[in-house]
Amino acid sequence: MDDARLQGTLTALGYKGPLLEEADLHGAVTLGATCQNFASLCVWLISEMKAVCLLEEDVSPTSGPEDADTFQLEMSGVLSELCCPYPTLTTGSVTSRLTTMENCHILLTFLCSELQAARLLYSRQDAPPKQSEEKNDVVHEELRLIREALGMPSAPDTPELQQLSEVEAKISELLSIEPLSPVLQPLLKTPLEPQQWEELARISWTLLSEYECRMRMLVTRIDVTVTSFHWSERAKQGKEATMEKLFSPLRKLMNTKSQVTLAHLLAAREDLSRIVKTSSGSSRVNTSSAVHKVIMGSVPDRGGRPGEIEPPMPTWEKRREGGGQGRGGGRQKYSGKHNKKKR
């Protein structure tokens, strides 16, 4: 990618810094890490990337040529996390990688392509067609459950905003009759701005993806374990059909997708933030059993205390039969017993 194409790519990405002109961009690429404008461009590309993907490493702006080494060290960490495929940017002396125009040009091209890919993936995550349809289904189902809980008739053909208004009016009517108790106060009391809701939705999507990945791994382990049961001799003797009949209904209930949504966050009450120990009385009411009331009697002392153990002493005995005389007396052998030496 030449300077003209690189400048066009930066403009398409939304860059509005001091290197919009092709001549300025060429001069900054020529100076490399010692150029403050070149470093600021790299910082902008990485900051834009961090806004749409999970990137841990970061690069700080420079204040002059004296910060060139620090800039290259930080950039090395970013390139390592991004799995940069260019050896000229990942091998050799760290403080001399961005001192040539060719390497700096490769760096900007790589960062631009990574930013484009990250934005594309982020746009697919935020509003894929199937996800939008599933989201509408979830909203309709939640509204149906809310109306059912409030004793309101179902209204599937009514617009969502109108249903929300009706639900709000119904809740206000019920609160006027019986005020909300302190225990039922919402856990989330602070109103959120639209940008905060978008960020919350992004975090929720990330967590759901992580939980789905873990659940899929657990289900795969279960499938592998059950498959190994079919290798036994008893299974081959007509038990495979019985095992499949018992396991199949349970396997169908194992859903890898989490059912937790932002609606659960809004429905959370203050009592959910109270941590109750498993040994507390309220928890033991449901977990106690007759086994917990059994008191063990006296048991034999099995030792195991290092401070009471004496180091074993080897025992040496003279050969009784066929033993020759060696240097320094009769030949001896180790008996392996832990008693005192026989004389």
C-alpha cells in the first residue's frame, strides 16, 4: 500500500489528525518512531481498535524523539497480542524496528487492516439479522410474562411501546394500593444514558458468548464420556439401546445458550446483593439431612505427625553363608530393617 492509498484508508477510517495530507504522512513515515505525529497516529489506530474489541495492551503518546524507545517497546506488546505476521516488526532489536520507512509503512498498513476487521466483526455482533429476530422474540415473551404476572390480558398484536405504557400504568395503579416494600426495591437505581445501555448490551453479549462457549465444552465432555460407556462389554451385550433411551431425554434438556438477559438485571432486587453463607440457618433448612447429625465415635490413631517420627536407622548384618572377608573386616550387607545395628 503506497502513501496515497494509505492516506485514503485513514480518511475512510475517520482519522482527522495532522497527517491527512499525503506529503505530511510520507514525512512522518520516513522519520518513524522519532516522529511525534507518527506515534500519535499509531495511538489513534490502537485506541479505535480498543473501542470495538478486547485489546489489553496499549501505547502512550510521545512528547519527542527521546520517547522513541518506550514507544517501540509498547508497540511490540501490541503487535504480539495481535499476532502480527510480519517478522520485520516482531523480530530483532525492539528499539530499532520502527527506524526505517518500510517497517513504519508496514506497521500502519497492518494496524489499518486490523481496525477494519475489528469494526466489521463488531458490527456483525451488534446487529446480526438472526439476533435481531431473536431479540424481538425475547421482548415479546418478556412482555407476555409481565402482563400475565400483573393479571393483564395478552395483546400480541399491540405495539411494544403501547404495551409498555399499559404495563407502567398498571404498576402505578398497584403501587397506589400497596406501596413497594423495602425488600423489593430494585438493585439498579441509577438511570442510565443511551450510550451506557449500549455498553451494557455489549458487555451482556460478551458474557453470553463466554457462557455459551463454556457450556458447549461441558456438553461435549458429557457426550464423550457417555460415548465411552458404549465401549464396555456389557454395553455391547444389548445395553446400548437402554443407555440411549435413558440418556437421550436428559441430553435434549442441556441447552448451551444462556437464558439470562438484561431484563433479569432490571428485575433484580436488593435482596440479591445479600450474600448468605451456606452454613447459615436459613440455608441449612433446605440442605440438612440425617447424615449431618451422625456423630463419629473414637477412631484408631493413625499417626501422621511428622514431629513424632524418628528417622529410620539402617541395619547391617554379616553374611552368614558363603561370605568372604573383605578389606577392613567381614563383608556386610544391608538388611533393610529399621532397628538398631547388630554387633
